[in-house]
Amino acid sequence: MSNPPQKSSASTLAIPEELGERLVLGEISPAEFLGLSQEMLYEIATRGHDLLKTGMLQDALDIFKGLVAASPYDSVFHCNLAATYAHLERFGEAKDEYTRALELNIGNVDALVGRSEMYLREGNMPEALKDIQTALKLDPEAKRENTKRARATLTILQKAGEATPKK
């Protein structure tokens, strides 16, 4: 005599067919599919940023990779992932993520400054200066910490004779 199959104790989630189709067609993000609000995602990002600041780089990396997967068109999440890669000294991946962030939002000052630093690491002065100057145009009063850093970098480069002042 055989035993009948046991029912799983886990409940099954019914997913509306239309929602699944919209996800597959790229009309909605995985986060939207899962019902995660932008506010929830940014709360998670804040936790990731805290981990990054305290040196818990692998945990921060996991969070930002997850956020990019959940919301692939959010420039901020790509920028945070790039910053994490930079801290891990994975500079090629950092530059790629900064570039992706800028493809999604050309006005992302933090991504411009971060990418400029990656260009400087490569010795690509023209591209670094272009990103720094764009960042300074977008935040001329240097209200963002990254813009202050870009301004300081430009000053150092000018003193070293590597960059000419922007007219």
C-alpha cells in the first residue's frame, strides 16, 4: 500500500498572467512585478550605502547587485554598485556601471565624478576632464560631496599643469 502524495506546507502564490507577460516583455521591472515600491528599494539602498561606508563591501555588493537586478533602469542603483566595485578595486566593472548609470541619467553627478576617477586611474585625462567639467556644470555650487571632490581634483590637476582652466 503506498502513501498518497503529501501536500506542501508552503502556500502557492497566484501570479496574474498579465503581470507575468508585462515582466517578460520588459514593460515592468522585477521590483514592480514583486510589488516592491521605490521607497522600499531606496530603504534597502540606504542600508547598502551604510554597509559600504563601514567597509562591509561584500554585503554592500550583494545588496546593490540585487537592487540593479530588481530595478535595472535606476541610475542610482547602478552608481552605487559602481562605487562598491571601486572600493573593491574592480575598476573595470566600476567604470562600466558608472557608464550604465549615465546611459540611464546623463545628469547623475555622482556617476560622472566616479567615472572621471576611473578614467584618471587609466590615464585617460581628456575623458576624465570632460566628466569633471560636466559634473561641475550640473552642480556649480558643489552642493554634493562628490562634486566638491571633483572640484578639488580639477584644482590639483590644474596646479600640476595637467588641465587647463575651463573658460
